[in-house]
Amino acid sequence: MNPTTIMLIRLCFMVVLAIGGYQLARNHESEHGYVPWNLPRWAWSILWALGLLPGAILWVIATRTGKRPLAPTLATTQSPPVGGPFGAGAPDAGHYNGNPAFGAVPDSAPTQSVLPRHSGS
């Protein structure tokens, strides 16, 4: 065989492997939310283009040892309790004695409207 023909066959084989590596990385990212070793997809394309055996070995190692997203825990799936940390209801604004840092009103502030009621006649 002509050396040029051999080089063209190798080049075609490298292109096929590169496309396959890119597709693997894209599929892994869509299923798991990340690419193994956080390498960009084009980098996986180059690694696979180096050869079938090196690409496959690196892919298996990367998918086995790569980071995995943490499973949701009870603390992250539950909403915080309503009305304070112990469920005792929302803290009263007067408990802060009007400290403006807490955005509360002083204890002496009126709690009801001081406007006269309108009588409908």
C-alpha cells in the first residue's frame, strides 16, 4: 500500500474516534451534569483521536474517579420551619427593642391604627 493511503486511513480513523469522544463527553454531561475531569468536550475529542486504547483507558479512569454530584440530603430538600427556628411563630417585633439594625419598632410603638373610624351614614 502507498504510504499516503495509509496516512489517509489513519486520519479518517482519528476523525471517527474524535467525533466519538466528543459524543461520549456530550452524553455524559447531559446525563450527569458534568464532563469527566472537567475537561472540555474538545479535549476529550483530542484524547480519543490519539487512539482507541488510550482514549478508552482514560475514559474509564475518568468516569470512575471523577467527581460526582452530591446526593440531596434531608437538610437540602426540606424548607426551613415557618415562624422561627423552633416553630414557635414569628418573633415579635418588640423583642428587639426598636434596634434599627433589626428593622424592628420600639416596644412603645402603637400596634393599632390611631385614625378614627369612619362611620358610614
